[in-house]
Amino acid sequence: MALSPTAVRRWIAVCLVALAMPVGAVAIGAGTAVLAAPAAQAQDTGPANRLFVQAMQIIRQADNTLDTAEEARLLKEADKLLADIIAKYPDSALAVQLVTNQFVGDFDFYEFRSRIKGLVCNEPLNSLCFLHRVGEMLPPVETPITSARWDWLSLAVAYQHVGDQGRAREIVAPFVAAVRRGATTATDSSGQDLFVARALALMGQMQLALDVTRQIPDCSTRIYNLADIGKAAAWKGDMALAGQLADEAKQYATARNCAWELGLVAQALLRAGKEAQARTLFLNTVETQYSKFRQSKSDCCPPELAVAAADLGDANLALGLLRTVQDENPWTIPAVLGRLARRNEGGLALSYAEQVQDPDVRGECFAELIEAAIRRGDGGGANELMRKLLKLVDDNAGKRPALLAQKAKAERLLMGDERWRLTFQQAINTAERSSNFVRRDIGAPLLAALVRIETGLPMLD
């Protein structure tokens, strides 16, 4: 007979307590470990026991109230008492059980802590509640950490910017520890980037992000990280650091012959205000890469080259490159079209967007074009684009959570008030009702949209 996770944890807890005690000191009944401790030990643990009993009584009061505010107050009071047991009486058996998430009788401390975290959803339209619910959908992190988990690192970045920096550090710390344990790089044994440096940069930890990045020999990861750290620096207004990192990326690419990443280097130079250098590098790269593979559908050129072309305002070249890379890299479609629209190529970008088959990608394109129209002061154009986005949502019967998240993003851009929260709540509701396949992959898109809404910056796109 298969045991539930809770039953397994209960059995392990009882065994751990039994193993930790002297012979004859344990009596087990109905899942409860009873300690026959010596008098001196009983005297030492008495205050911890009293705090625990007080906490249990308060939790029972919380269970019996119908007032959500009173329930939250009582649970937080009980949580403080349990934290005091760990802080003030660390040598007690209770403290050991609590800090290792063991059962104490019928009390499951792990479940209680989850209940405490869930209190943010007493205000269901709060962004912290959104993050809590998205976090509940993410597949758990396997330990030891050896694989890239951008969904969890995105959650850390989101908590950092939405308002719970303690929770952000709690999530990111094991990933940083994994990098420190793992030889000299931020990649796993197969060379896969763990994304740690980029997440740290988005959380404001620039020096730590650079320390991790400069240990990475792989061209793609090293230059991606330098470009993203430079982008984060530019968002913070540190253009000197952005310029320094763009130059560092260029020098590294030259020294290591990192040809595939030159489109990314061109973007970094342009972002740092080095337009002449960016344009020269871009044109040389196009001549040696795109022209060479113009007739080929595979391995033509890096997707970042299409984005760089859009950044530099070469619409025809950007769309030509986009057609070549978009099947393998659908993220490039909204990235390129949004940039073109911001450079007054809105009509061309819209024509291209309307041909996109994937509803989620097309919806993201419309949201990007709405932002571009607002930046241009074209309110009428933005409203027309919003009508197209709403029709797309209706055509899909409101059953695509990523599409609903784009609708929420557009509502925030266009209306500037809080009505987007109801739409975002609908996106999470839809995701929670979706298949396991959808739930597995939807976390990162939802987090990207939420952080974009809250900060106005495409941090996780």
C-alpha cells in the first residue's frame, strides 16, 4: 500500500526521534513520540514545552475563527512562539524537531509554515499572493541542484521586486551554493547555464554576479551574462558599468573568437550608448554570417542578430533575419516586432504579428505593440491593438493563461489602474485548472508578465 507524503514524513519523524533517544526512553503510540527524559533534561526543556503548548492553543483558536484578519493575527502569534523555541532553546528536542520539519505529535510544522506563507492570499489580488500561487505550481527543485531552473530563479527575482526580499534570498541561496560547490563554473556537468549570475544581477547583486560570470569559459554563457548584467546596470542608471561590461564582452568575443554571440555584443554596445561601434560590429557580423547562410534554413545566424537589427532600425533586415530564426526561437518575434514598432515601424510590425500562428506569441506581440503605440503617443492605435488582443483572448475562450497574462500587461499599460489584477488572477486560476504539462511550463511566463507590470522593465522576458 502506497503511503501519502504526509504519512511518510510522519513515519520518518518518529524513527528519527526514536533513534536520537537512549534505550528505554521512548514510548510510541498513535504517531506520537513521548520522551521519558531525566529530571535535569525536563527542567531544561520545560520553557520550550510551555511555549509549544501556548502555540498549539493559539492555533486552535485560529482554526475556530471565521474572521480572516483574526486568523492571520493568531497564526502569526503562534509562529513567533515556535520561532522563539528554536532561537531561545536550540538544545531542546522540540527545537530539533521544528528546525528539521519533523512532526511533533500530530502537529506538522512544515505544513504550518506553508499556511503562514499562504496568509498573503487573505488579499487575493495582492501581487505577493500571485507569487505564492505561482510558486505552488512550480515543479519542486531537485537536490542537489545540478540543472537550470529559470522558473525558480525568476520567482526569486519577482519576490525581490514585488516586496519580499527575505523570500527572494531564501530561494536564490541554494542555487548560489550549488555554483560555489561546483568547481569553477556556473554550469552543470553538461555545460548547461544555471542562470545564477543573471538572476543575481536582476536582484542588484552586481559584484557577485560578475564574480560568477568571470569564472565561465563558455562563450555563450559568458557573453550572455555580461550583456544581461550590463542591461541591469543600465536600468539602474549606471551607464559607466554598462559601457565597461559591453567593452568586456566585445574583448572576450574577440579573444575567444565567439562569432555566434556578436549580435548580443552589438546590443550591449548600443545599450551603453556606443552606437557607432555597435553598428560597425553588426554590419561586419551580418556580412560574414547572414550573407553566408542566406540560402540555408538551418544554422543561419544567431537569433540575437535579428534583435540587434531591430534595435538599429534596419526593418527589412530585421524581418529577414526573423523569418530565418523564429521557428527555433519564437521569443524573437515579439522582441523584434516591439523594437521595430518603437522605431515608428508599427504598421509593418502589426502586419507581421497578425500572421503569427501561436496565440500566446501573437498576444505577446500585440502587448508589445500596445506599449510602443503608447510611447509614441498614439492612443488611438493602442486602443485598436487592444481590441485585437481582446478578440484573441475571446477566440481562445479565456483558456490560455499566458495569453491572459499578456492581456493583464496591456491593461496596466493602457489604463494605468489596478483592473489588470482581476485578469492576472484569472490567468492563475486558469493555469491551476490546466493539465500538468501546462502547469509545468507556465510559471516563467506568468512571472515575466508580473515583473514587467510591477517594474515596467522586461526583466524576465
